[in-house]
Amino acid sequence: MELRLSRVVLRLWVAAVLLFLFVPIALVILYAFNDSRIETWPIAHYSTKWFSVAWHDPEVRSSLWLSFKAGLFASAIAVVLGSAAAFGVHKYRFFGREAVSLLLVLPLALPGIITGIALKSTFDYAGIDLSLLTIIIGHATFCIVVVYNNVVARLRRVSGSLLEASADLGAKPWQTFRYVTLPSISTAVVSGALLAFALSFDEVIVTTFTAGAQNTLPLWIFGAIRLGQQLPEVNVVVVGVLILTVIPVAIAVRLTGRAGIR
């Protein structure tokens, strides 16, 4: 009886948490189809006109393009540096190895405002003007962590006997990496890149300190909410951000799951 009661309570608790998380998102999606500019409940008439308005808004399109470029370049940097760091930490034993691993993970654990202030101070000290480049550098600091965690976890699951067999057959180290190691970690690299892009695309705090006068899509959303005159467009843009964020995450989870089954 007690076991059954605990199951019921646990299920109710899980349902309450899911409702708390996803009901606000569902309301935003519904209001994106609201025909009126004023948000009232229940919604009197539904329409898709705000999707066209948002798409033809030059500020939205420029912000979308800026976010896409920043996420793409930050993910590319993260794949190169994160994969190299994971391979080095996993393969070699050296003094301070655990400290290096901690330092690589630390940017994701630190509050975004600390990372943003630190980057802004560094750019000011170096005389670097805030631009797309500074946004990419800021996003890459935490995107590297995502790729590093994915790749190092996969490397720990790669059988050492495969590498030894490759060496016994006369393969050089770079050949072993190309034909054995890289295919084994390829799904981890791809899923890490997708997760890094999703994380970069909706990043707000670090972007605030590194964007300067430029507006990425999340910054445009916050500015439009503050003014309160473009709420229907904001709802539409939020739906777009949700789609562009969820799709890479879903693909990454599927790739990771398939690799885990294999």
C-alpha cells in the first residue's frame, strides 16, 4: 500500500513539475496565433498574420542572421578546441591533468554574468571593439565545454584494444586516429556541435556584455518586451527560437542514444 501511494505521489509531483515548466511555453505558442495585439484570455480569434509581420521585420531578420552566424562560428571553434582538449586530457597522463579538466568545465559552471564581465574587461583592456568577433569568442568559452564533455565521455568508452590492434597492424598514430578513433567519436563530435549551437543561439547574459550595439535575437526579444509595443512579434520570434533550439538538441540526443545502444 505504501509503495503504491509513493508511486502516485511521485507521478503527481512529476506532472506538477512538467506543467510548471511547459505551460508558460504553451501559452506563448498560443499567443503567437492571437489575432489581436492585446493579450487576453481566452483568445477570441486566431491568425497567422504575426508570422508574416515578424519575418518581414528587418530588425528581426538582422538579429536572426547575427545569432546564426555567432552560433555557427562559435560551434566550429568549440568542435576544434573541445575535441583537441578532450583527446589530450584522455590520452596523456601529466601533472595537473585533473586541474586542466576542471578549468575546461568551469566556464559552464560559472554564472554567465561573471563570464560576461570578465570578457568585457578583457576586451576593454586589449582595446578590442565589441563586434561579431567578441560575441563568437564569448559564446565559444562555454560551447567548448559542451563539446569537451561529449567527446571525453565517448573516448572513455572506446576500447583500448582497438587502438592496440591498429598499432600492431603497423598503423601510424595519425592513421589510427583517422580510421579508428575519429569514427568512434564522430557522433559525439556532431552531437556536441549541435548542443553547442543550441546553447549559443539562445544565450543572453554573455551576449549582453560582448555584443555592443549589435542585437542578437534573444537581445531583440528582451528589448521588445521592455518597450511592450511588439509583443505579438515577440511571441512569434520565441516560437522560432524554440524550434531552432529544440531541433539540434533532439538530433544530438538521438545521435548519442544510438551510439550508446551500439
